[in-house]
Amino acid sequence: MEWIATLAVILDSAIRLSVPLLCAAMAGLWSERAGVVDIGLEGKMLIAAFASAVAAYHTGSAWTGLGAGILASIGLALVHGFAAITWRGNQIVSGVAINMLAAGLTVILGNAWYGQGGRTPTLEGAARFGDIALPFAATLREHVPALGLFYDEVVSGHAVPAYLALLAVVLTALVLKRTRFGLRLRAVGENPAAVDTAGISVSALRYGAVVICGALCGLGGTYLAVSQSAGFLPHMTAGKGFIALAAVIFANWRPWQALWACLLFGGLDAIAIRLQGVALPGIGQVPVQAIQALPYLMTVILLAGFIGKSTPPKASGLPYVKER
């Protein structure tokens, strides 16, 4: 039973670590399905983490922090949309600019307001999202040894944003595949001229996707600062936006596959944490830096060797110019 308990703990940690990746992956999927490449996921999550921590600290409400994080992220998303859609600018350059802006602005404002090197004060009580125990979790753990343990340890006991992230996967899959809006949005990413010919605004659909992208990044950034941590730390996203982009490519721009890819990367991160300080047979104790680099190294290996052929939307990254 000990190995089952260890496996449950690793899976629980994998889910917690994959939530920001999952939010950013769904955000990137919405944006790129509409033909707008967004490598600014990192910056939007970072600004959301900062805004949510500041709002939650001053109001004492994690929900207010969530709202502030989503609004801040949508604001940056609209900046990217204005540059990429309205002005038909280079989408890669715009995304890089957003990442640089968020990385610098959060540290400057955090240091100016709180004088803690860019950090925000520690969040306590209702200013943080606590873990939620699902119904019958304790009872099943006691009376159903294996399944009850997994239900209590893996399924139950997560914060609200974690369940919202999983709900976002379901809604993304349903909306993109089953609704008129999703069909039109996917068509914009494949053939925007055909959509325009049908009398549907290409810009409006792309702006809609960009706003959804910003909202999901806001959810992921808020989870980092107001749930997973007890406040904002400079550069706390630590490349998660880029790993999420890798997950989208690895999943070939499909929601359910992106979910499993994010869980895979989260699992690698969880295993890396468990390996810190552990002496491996024939190797000895591995340096902490090497263990921390494991998820990023595996991301490169998976993309380079196991992804196969990926097919992005045909109009991805291409600004649409209306024919006259």
C-alpha cells in the first residue's frame, strides 16, 4: 500500500503543478485556433499573478484577486490584439514585448509599493483560495482503501481555480467543436477570406479569441499567486507559458490532448521535486540544478523526438488583409 500512497501523492502534485500550464495551454489554443500566434502567455500570467496578489492583499478576498488578475491579463491581451489584428504587426515581436513588459513592470511596481524586492506581502486567510474537500472524500478514504485514497488525495482537495481550469478544458472542447461560434473561430484560423466572404467579421472573431485567451491566462496567473503560493514573487511563472505552448504543439492544437500533455509536464515537475536530495543507485545525489532542469529538458526531448508531424492552423500568424 505504500507505493499506492506515494503514487497518489505524486499524481496530486502533478495536478497542482499542471494547473497553470493547463490554463495557458487552453489560452494559447483559443488564440492560435483563430490565427493569432501568442507567445506572450508568460507575460499575461505574470501580470495576472501580480494584479491578483495586490487586489487580494488589499481587499482580503481571493475572488477579488481573481477578478483583478483576469482583467489585467485581458488588458495585455487586448494590447497584443491591437498590435496583431488591427495594425497587422508581427505577432512574435508583440508577444515578446508583452513578456518583457510584464517581467519588468511587476518588479518595478512591487518594489515601489511594498519595498520587498518586487514581492507582495504574504496573503492569509480569505485572501487565498483554500483547498476544497469534495463530498465523501474522508469516508471513502477510510472504507475503500485504494479508490478512496485516490479520490481523497488526487480528485479532492484542490482549490477552486484548479477545478475551473479543468472545466475550461471541457468547455473549450465543446465550444470549438459543437457550436457555431467555435466553427467560425476555427474557420478564421484556417481560411479567414472565406469567413469574410460570408459576411462575418474576421477581426471580431479574432478579438474574441484574444479576450478568452487573456481570461484563461488570468486564471492561471491567479492560481500561481493566490492559491499555489501566498503572494507574488518576481518571475514566478518560470517559463510555464512557453511549456504550455510546447504542450499545445505536442497536442496538435487539440484540447483533450493538451490536457494530457500538461499533466505529463506537471508529472515530470512533480517527479523532479521528489528526486531532490535523493541518492540514485550508481549515481549518488543529483545536483538540485540538474533536477530542476528535468522538466524543461524533457520538454525539448519530447518535442524533438516524439511529437511527429504537427499541423498548425493554416492562417496561424498571418494578419488578414481584406480584399477590395
